[in-house]
Amino acid sequence: MVILKLIYVAIFVIFTLVVIAIMQIRMSGMKVKDFWGFIQANELLDRLYAFSKRCDALTPQEQVIFLGEAEKVFNAFDKVPNALWEEEYQKYSIVLDKYKDIRVKRWVSN
């Protein structure tokens, strides 16, 4: 019986924490879906950052993939306040520079 009460209390605490987190997200002017997209885009940004640091010459297919993934990151970051991603600004700017370089190279080649 005591274990059952502890389980109920734990479930209540977890539910309360989730509700508080959702309320804080909504009070900051974001949608929960946008915040979740930002979290996923942050992981993608880390991969793109590592990829952009080690690869200088990309095949046309790799360029298209990089451009598409970078646009997903940029769209997700645009939907959240800048204060959330100040720490990631350096990675963001490096990926943005690589994105611009690839766009210019593709434009010149066409």
C-alpha cells in the first residue's frame, strides 16, 4: 500500500513538472512544438557544425543535403527567442557561412 502511494505521488510530481514546463514555454511566447523542433534542430546543428569543420569539398549531392538540413536548422532557430541559443551562436554562424559558401558555389556553377 505504501509503494502504491509513492507511485501516485511520483506520477503527480512528474505531471506537475511537465505542466509547469509547458506553461513556461507558453509564457515565453513559444509553442511547445516550436520548442521541441528547436531541441531537435540543436542536435542537427551540432552534426552540421562537425561536418562543416572537416569537409571542404562536397559532392553536389552532399551539398544539396547540407543545404536542406541547414535550412531546417535556420527555420527552427527563427521560431525561438535569441536568448535561448546565445551559447550556440558560434556554431550557428559557422554553419551559416558554410551554407552561404555552398549557395554561392552552386549559383556560380549554374
